[in-house]
Amino acid sequence: MDRTEILKKQNRVVVQLLWIAGFLAFLNNLLSVRDPIAGTLIIGVIGGLALIMSYLVYTNKMLHSVKYLGIAGIFITVFVFIEFTPGLLSYLTIYIALFILGIYQEQEVITIAGVLSIMVSSYAFFMHKEMIFHERYFDLLSLVSINFFILLACVLLIIQSQFGLRLQRDMKREHETPKK
């Protein structure tokens, strides 16, 4: 399987996960928050991005650009969770976003996702810390520690992706080498 086929499959998985995340965000809004602004944002922005990505993925257009739309869609979903239903579970969607985007196994995607994760984490800390974190963790050292764990997750995902790519190359090389 060549790199383009792998990218197509990765894009399909991320699009499916974005649809699921958007649906869960809408359901969460419908059942708990009942905020029409959040509902409109979820349907309009997340649904719109998922629709565009679905079209691009299933027509095999702009294959390399879809991952960047995926990053945007996933992090808009995370932001909607944190902004409209602030709490620990919403905060943990930052890590879920990292792991979803880790599907691409690309250092650039993981790095962009890591930077966005730290930005969203810092936003959540400053805007909703009373609803997400225990009061004992309201100081700046706690913010550094919290963001350090995101950085650690990114480093581990990058190491994993490099290992996976190296393994794919070795298997391809082994497959192409004639057996004696």
C-alpha cells in the first residue's frame, strides 16, 4: 500500500470521527446546555467542515489538505465543548483530539495539534478554571504542569509515529527485496 492510499484511509477515519464528535457535541448541547448559539455553531461550523471534508475525501480531492481541515474541525469541536459545557470531561477532549489526529502519524500534524491543545488548555485555564480544576490548581505553576502533560503526549505521539513510519519503510523494503 503506497503513501497516498494510507492517507486516504487516515482521512476517512478522521472524517468519521469528526462526524461522531460533532454529533456528540450537538447531543450534549441538546441534553444539557440547550444553548441555541452552541447548537447553531455545532451544526453550522462543525457540520459544515465535516461535510466539506467528506466530499473531499470521497472524491479524492485535495488529499493532503483534508488533514488541516480535520485539525480545524476537531479543535473547533473541543473549543465548543469547553466553552459551552466547561468541566473536566470537556477539558479531557483536548487529549482525545490529540489522539484522533495522531492517526495521521505525521510530526507536522501532531505539532500543530499540540500547539492548538496548549492554546485551548490555557484558554480553559484562564476562562473556566473554577469549573474545570480544583482550586488548589489555580496558580500559574499548575498551568505549566497541565500544559507539560500535553507536550509529553505530543512527544510520545511523535515518537510513535516515527516508529510506525520506520516500520512501514522496513516492511516495504523487505517486501521489495527478492527472496533467495
